[in-house]
Amino acid sequence: MKIALMDSGIGLLAATAAVRRLRPDADLVLSLDPEGMPWGARTSEDLTERALAVAEAAAARRPDALIVGCNTATVHALTALRARLEPGLPVIGTVPAIKPAAAGGGHLAIWATPATTGSTYQRTLIRDFAGGVPVTEVPCWGLAEAVERADEAAIDAAVSAAAALTPDEVTTVVLGCTHYELVAERIRAAVQRPGRPPLVLHGSAGAVVAQALRRLGEQPAPGATPHGTLTVLLSGREGTLPAPALAYDEGRLLRAVTPAG
């Protein structure tokens, strides 16, 4: 089995690590766009064009499924990606885990990029899946960019700023950008209030990978022989993981994997 994942940068690491843990026998193709990042600042049309190019580079490696490991790309390009690649190649998007988070009750905060916060897309998800709970949308200025660079000081500053916008009564935080899952425990520590119940965090990586396996008719097999290979494509050309990826547990998990020949 071969699974491809795409993003402009290393936000796809959370889902990639989830694939590696659930199916260590799967070959992985990571398709990034360092020449075009960040995608969030682009127009919808421009982003879609970049995303299609990155997806087609991955598709040329003949994977069995393609995971769009980016919330922004899912919002703007998922329809075009599916129109171009399906039914031959299943395409799985990344959606913020608002529905399961709201099911737990309590005050909900959604941490997302400033472009996503307040967007029609996010407001629709809130309306459809979180109508019964209080919701605070928290714009996280500069956090995705800081995570992408593995800039420790900038990450701390961005997390602190977003935590200051998060009400004390929040019991659950939805990580509405895949980059944020790489610093989940820092977010937990910043938002957890003394004397309050343990904060619940909801990322998307596990659910996205589970959906990919379902689309393929496969089951998790964490005990499988770990012989899966890794191919990294940088704006369509074969390369290696960007150095900042190795600052995170998810990136280090992939470091020992033998690249595909």
C-alpha cells in the first residue's frame, strides 16, 4: 500500500506520523511546495493551481490514496483535486474536528489561521455541528509560520497570544490548522487554567488517516513489519525532509525510514 500526503510545508507531518504508526508497512510519498509556500496568503485560484501541481506530482508516483494534509488547501482546492484525480485516486481532505469536539459539550475554542477564523467555511461547520455549545473562534497570528520554521521563540509568542484570546471557561480546543498539532502540548500547557478540568484537544490527523484506510478497504495494523519507504517531493522534485521537520517528534519518527529508490 502506498499513501501520498500533500501540503505546502510540514503541516502534513501529523497525518504522516499517524499513517506510519497505524501502517508501518505503507510506503509514503510526501509532496510539498517550498517554492510556493505559504499557501494561506494566496488567492483561492492561485492556491488551487499550486495544490493541483503538488497533487499531480504525488499522483505520478502511483499512490493508492492522497491525503490533503492542510486545512486551507482542503477549503479552497478539494473540489478541484477530486475532479482532477478521482475516481482513480481517492482524495481525503482535512476538516477541523468541530463535530466530535462539540459532542463533548462545554465551551469550545477553535484555534485557526486568521484567514480561516471567521470564514464562511468555518462558520458553516460551527452552525452545522456545534449549534448547542458556546464557541470562541481564536485567530492564531503567525503560529503556523513559526511552526514551519521551528522558531521556538516565535512559537511561544504566538501560542501565548492565542491563549490570551481564549476564555478561561473553555474546556476543549479544536486545532484548526495541521501545523498546530505539532505543538499540541505547548498549546495545552498555555490554555490549561489552574483548578479547571484537564483541557481536551481535538486534532484531525487520526480521523483523516482512518478515513483514508476506510476508503482503501484497509485496517490499521500497527504491528506490521515496518518496511514502508519514504519519498519526499519538493515542488515536484525528489528531495529530503526540510530541516525544521526534525525539530518535531513526528518528523523524527520518519528520519530513520529508508527513502524509496
